[in-house]
Amino acid sequence: MSSDTTPSPQHSQTLSRGLRSLEILADAPRALSIAELSVELGVHRSIAYRIVRTLEDHSLIVRDDAGKITSGPGLAALARGVSRDLQTAALPELTVLANELGMTAFVAVWDRHDCVTLVTVEPRHSSAAVAQRPGTRHAFSAGAPGIAIQSAVSEEDWERLAPGQLYREEAAAARLQGFATSHDEVIAGLSSVAAPIRLAGGLPAAVAVVYIRSAHPEAELGLRIAGSARTIEEQLS
């Protein structure tokens, strides 16, 4: 091997499989069997079983009486520590926003790869609210939250921080009006309006609502949500 050859980074395959197991279970619409999990992971059932036992020991997954696996309460404890200050500042405002507009309100953050839902609040008295689970992620190529986050970053900085990822032209318009909109981008039939949250010393986030239809004009929604973003920022200052 030549002296200028750079070795590839070393990763823990076991840890990677365990984390991938949690991602699979979080996205699954129902509880999975160990056999089903092993297929999703592409490993032998005995390996999947050892992974399950380890995650179970830390309450990150649980098994029901039939042996089916779902995400466990230990994940909630871990999630509380993620962007703790942002969650604390955002929850009261999200609650007001959701109940005032009758829409699901949430905060999305940027993990340098995707736009990820951090915390969400559904309206109390609405049977038609769209569910938006914490941990839901989508690419920046779709959705108002991603556009809003991009609007808080210059195109030059975006290319430096997220090389190879598309910087949407809608971000420039969102920067001028203070909010972003999207329709039928992440899920057909759903619309979203979002505004950037600028975090001192950190990557920007976004506060957003998602809905099927609304009695509020889009511009009115945008200004209301931009106001929520400023309120959250003030709580963090």
C-alpha cells in the first residue's frame, strides 16, 4: 500500500445495525416480528435476535405477548434531550398555534442531511388534523419547512454546509416574505406553511403547520407562523 493512501473510516457494524433497527421500527406502520426485522436489515435471524435483546435491555424497544417488536419508552427519554432548549421554547407556541388554526403544528430541524421533525402538537378539537410524528424526515428537495430553513442561509453558505444538496430557488422568495409554502410535495393532498427560526450559534430550524384545507388565506397563515417563529426566537435569546 502506498504511503499516501488514506484508510477508510472505521465504523461499528453492530452499532450501525442497531441504529438501523430503530429507524426501521420507527417507520413501520405496525409491530414487526424478529423474522421481518431480519429481512429489513438483511441479516440472519440470529443476528437480529441479538440486536433486539440488546435494544430491549435499554428499553429502546419492547416486545408484546406475541413477540412482535415496537419502539420503546427509552427512545422518548433520549428524545427529550435533543435540542432541549428549542423544544422547551417551542411547545407553548406550538400548542397555541395548533389550537388557534386547527392544524398540526411542528418544529423541524436540520441534521445536515434531511429536514427532521423535532416536536409536534395536534389541535385538541379536530378530527381532521394531519398527523406529523417526531422523527419524520424528508429531503430538502420537498416541503415548506426545508425551504424555510434554506431561506435563513445564503446559497453560498448552503453549498459549504450541505455540498451536493439542492438549494431551492423558492428560498429567495421565502427570505423576502418571511415564510415558505408548499403543496403536494411531501404527501399528495397536503399543504404546509413554514417560517425559519434563527438559532444563535446553531443551524436554523423552522416552525410549520401542515393541513389538507384551510379557511385562512395562505398569506395570513404565513404571517401568523412567522410571528410564532419570532416568539420562539425571543424565548431562546
